[in-house]
Amino acid sequence: MKSTLLMLVMSIIFCSCGSQKVELVSANDFHQSYQDDEDAVLLDLRTTEEMADGALDGAVQLDFHQPSFNNDLLALDKSKTYYIYCRSGGRSGRTAKLMKENGFQKVYDLDGGISDWITEGLPVVTP
């Protein structure tokens, strides 16, 4: 009986932790996935200065370093699908985790950030 109860508790813990998992996506898969999802939101978490060097076409800026960042992020529609990136993956990793902890269901983080994107030869646009 104790082992059955322990297994039930472990299953509940495992399932709830699994739903918080952040999905890291390679540059090529990220490129294909967000282009195939016409309702997806592409978020660039970099500063305006960083974006001047190039950004993903269609990205919306949400500067991680702005004081209003958390409020702006949590005001987003949680039912949408979000593809997020930064320079190398640090800011987007923290943001993806925060989003999952706050009820965003579909969050995809560009593994290695725009740095890996450029290394793979994928397209960027300049403002």
C-alpha cells in the first residue's frame, strides 16, 4: 500500500514537472517550425543595439533588460505559441522557464540563440 501511494505521489510530481519543461530547438528546426505556424509569436529578447546587427524576420522585440520586462512578458496571451531567442541562449532560457512557470503552454527556445542561427547560415534582416 505504501509503495502504491509513493508511486502515485511520484507520478504526480513527475507529470507536473514535465509540463514545465522548456523545449530547446536547434536553429534549423526553429526556422522551419515558426515559419510553419502562422499564429506563432517570434520574440527577440535582445536590446535595440543588438538587434541592429540583425534579427529574425518578423520578430517582435521584448528587451530583457528593460525594467518593465516581467510585466510586459506576463501580459502576453498565454494561449499563443512563442518562439523566443536572444544572443546566445542565456536570456531566452531564463525567459522560457519563467513563461512555463506562469502558465504559457507552448514556448520554444532557440538553442544557442541568434549566434547559432547565424553560424548555420540562416537569414537575418536588419532594421
